[in-house]
Amino acid sequence: MAVETAHGVDLVPIVALLGAGVIAVPLFKRFGLDSVLGYLAAGIVIGPFGIGLFSDPQAIIHVAELGVVMFLFVIGLEMQPSRLWGLRREILGLGVLQVAICGALLTGAGIAFGFSPLVAFVAGTGFVLTSTAIVFQILNDQGELSTPKGQRIVSILLLEDIAIVPLLALVAFLAPGGEDGDAGSRGIAIAIALAAIAALVLVGRYLLNPLFRVLAQAEAREVMTAAALLVVLGSALLMQMSGLSMAMGAFLAGVLLSESTFRHQLEADIEPFRGILLGLFFLGVGMALDLSVIVQNAALVAGLVVVYMVLKGFGIYAIARLLRTPHGEALERAGLMAQGGEFAFVLFATAASVGVIDQSLNAIFTANVILSMILTPFVIMALRRLMPERTLSTDGVDIADGLEGSVLVIGFGRFGQIASQPLLLRGIDVSIIDNDVEMIQAASSFGFKVYFGDGTRLDILHAAGIGKVEAVMICVDKPEAAVRIAELIKGEYPLLPVLARAYDRGSAIALIDTGVEYQMRETLESAFQFGAQSLRTIGINDDEIDEIMQEVRVRDAARLDLQVAGGIYAGNALLRGNAPTPTPLATPRQSGQALSEETAAIIAQEREKTGSR
């Protein structure tokens, strides 16, 4: 405590925040729940309405909003201007349509709840603004951020981020006395915003790359990190000062740097800060959930959450289907975006400050949004369980049935395509099956006849004519699938020759255990050729290269034999490493003496090993 008093540093809040996240997130992940839920739950526990470690959660949210800002900067780095331009129809068409229709539906619902039209408009349009942080986090966890459907959702979120600006201006205009405001001052505000955007574009286009080039030549890593933070926070500050969204400024800065040679360096520098601050944001949202408001207005809050989420989800689904989006994608988008977001807090606070709503309604609407954010991961999990597994259409693709080739090739990716060429050149009748419809359709355009079939199913193998073939080539890219196929074939046809592609040494050992006649690690021969060419490049003659490569092959084969018998770590003595062997600076005048029986035994064992070599 003396240190705390002397320096004014209170570590308790920091330790509490970090500890809550470190404990809650792995615990929720262990039970198959989303990491966002872990942060939100931890925030509720340590917040003012839990054990009370924090009394002002809004302060945490304001700081942690930088996590959202940095997240959008990283997304901007992935969105080259040409790519962003390609999404213009989704941003201006799909985004505007969703905001307008869902806003109208939610405003009507608010009026049905008994609110005045203006209050209902504020509540509805605030809820329309989806949580960028939650949606991006879920898409990122699922690896769908860069997929076409993920990009469509990103486009809508970008439009919603931009929409906060006119909504704030509209709320101020509609406030009591707001219509009396000076039209000239609003025009000046718009001009300032446009000037800020133009300034950011010019700086990003002409100054940032030369700046990072100079910093890179200085070889000061910490300065590069500081410069990355300066770009993110500086652009966010510029947009904020001009009346726009901080997140919009960060995203625009990321887009401007997306084609920079320093893009990957910037992303690596920002990533740790982004992750920590985004976690703090979710913690802050959990802490801001006012349980007393929920208890006092339980029926109203519960009704708002259910009605608003259902109506918004219905609106999103209807718009998606109207634009010919597949049912599964439309339903998933509706579930993912049916919640309110962090920009609603800003809109509600502004409406309260200009007298459109009072503080009690502000608390109720805020609780409504926070509860919807908490429910979203549960909605996504429910949709995953209820929705049937996605299946691609097999129109135009023939199913494997009654094939009569001499050799059966299972899997026709980059490995199978090359491995089949010697057989096809020799004129051997080859039957090919694969379970990737898109790949089958693409292969047909190159003159290949590939049949649809899953090699891990014995009935499919029978339909593919495995009982008549002379050999089977397993060329699938997933190691567990290759082992499963080999087990099926060897269990049913133990004398049938099977040649298998192995992913690594572990899968090679597993394939050997199944009894395959031949296995080949997919990178083995290319790595041998690459190493040989490296020797040739530095001036080693061909005779010596042949001798070295022969020794490499012998050592590798012998090591694999030892690993099959004794496990993955057997045969390490045959593997040449590059770690230096410590040697004394001077030869000792007398040998060392063991100070215990255990040490003496270890020394004796090592000497025996050395002598045996």
C-alpha cells in the first residue's frame, strides 16, 4: 500500500479486469460457449451490480472502445480500395435498405409499446445499429470474415457506422428547440466532416508510406509500433473532432494503408492492443448492465428485447431473401445481426442530453441493447443446432456407381491431379472420386471425369468398383481421412495394394500401421529437390550432392523405421540438428567428480551412450 500511496497507482482494477477475462474466457470455451459470452459474464460479476469492484463501467467502455477502433483498422487493412469499391452495391444498396426497413419496423414497435413517435424513433434507430465488435468477433472466430457472406455483413456494418452521423444530427434537430438551430452552423459542420475525410485521404496516400519507410530504415521496432498506434488513434481523433465516428476514421486509415508494403507489419503491431482492448470493451458492456433497472422494469425490458430482436431479425431475413440470398445464409445473417450495438449508447446519451428521452428511458433502452448483445451468441449456437448441415448442389455431377477402372484414385486435389498423370499417360483406365463438388465441376473444365463420392464410406468404395481394381491411390488432403480410408480398405480387401499420401511423419506412421503397401509424405520429394538445389546454388559439385542426398534419404528412411517401432521421438540420433554443442574453453586438468550416486549413474549412462556411437 505504501507504493500505491507514493505513486498514486491502484493496481486492483487492472488486476481484476485481467483476472476476470483470463478466468472466464477459457472456462466458457471449455464448455463450448463463445468467448464474447465469457467477457460479458465476467463484466457482470465484477461490475457495480455484481461484487462491486467497479462503480463506473462507462469509463471502462469509453477506454475499451479503442478496441473496436483498432479492430476496424485491422479490417481496413484487409480491404483494398478496389475490393471496397467492389462492395459499393452492398454498402449503399443492402446497407441502406436494411437500416431503413428495420428502423421503420422497430419505430412502429416502439409506438405499439406506448412511446411517443420521437422516443420510439430513437429507441428503434439505436437498436438498428448492430454491434460491430460482437459480429466481427464471431465472424473472426468462425473464420468467415473474408468469405463472400462475411463481406456482405461487413458492408452493412460499415453503412451502419456511417449512419450514426446523420442520426445524431437528426436527433439534435428533432429535439425541443432543435429546429430553431442555425442552418448555417449545420452546413459548417458538414463541411468540416468532409474536409477531415479529404485530409485523411491525402495524408494516407502521400505521407504514411514515406514515414514508415524512414522508420523501417531506422530499425527501431518500438518506434514502428508507436507509429502504428499513432496512425490508428490519430485518424480516430481527427474523425471524432470533425463530428464523425472514431471507428470510421480508423477503418479509412486501414483502407488507405491496405496496399502498403508495411501492411503486415502494422497488423502484427496492432493485434495485441486490439485483442486486449476489445476484451475490455465486452467486460465494460457486462458491467454496464444495470440489474436494478431490469428488475424494476422486467416486463418492459423483456418485451422490448424479444420484440426488437424478432422484428429486426425478420426484417434482415426478408431483405436478404428479397435480394435472392439463400435461406441458410439469410437466417444466419438475421441471427447474427438481430442485436443492438455500441453506437446505440452514443445515440441514447445524445438523445438524453438534448431532452428527447429522460434518464430512466436511457437506462431501459441501454439495458435492452446490452441484453440483446448477451443473447446473440446463444442465438447463433441455437441456429447451428437447428439448421441442417449445408450441402452443395450436385446438379451436373455424376455419383460414383458401377465404376470399372483399373486404378481407383480417391481425392483429386493438387496432389491427386499430378499423381494420376503417369497412369493417364500410360493409357491406364483410372476411376476418380472426390467429395468436393466445386472441385469436380472445375476439373471437368480441364478434361477430367471425376465422380462424386466420399472415400470414408465403404458403400461408396464398393460403388466405385474397389472390388475390381488392381490398386488404390489415396490422395485426400486430410490426414485423418486418409487413415480412415486405408483402414476400411485393408479391413475389407487386405491383399489389395494401397498407396497413400501422408501429410506428415505422424500420419505416415499411422498409414504404415494400417498396412498400406506404400506411403509418401506430400512434401518429401519436393523438399529433397529443394535442398539439393540449395547445395548446387552455393557451389557444391553434383557428385558430392548425389552422395549427400543419398545419405539424407537413408537416414530419413531409417529414422521412419525406428519411429514406427518406438514412437515419434525414436531415431532422433539420425536427425542432424543445428544447435551448437557446448565445449569447454580449456581442457580440464582432471575429470569431474559426481557429488551423489544419482549423478554418478547419469554420467555413467551418458559415457556408455557416447562410447556406443
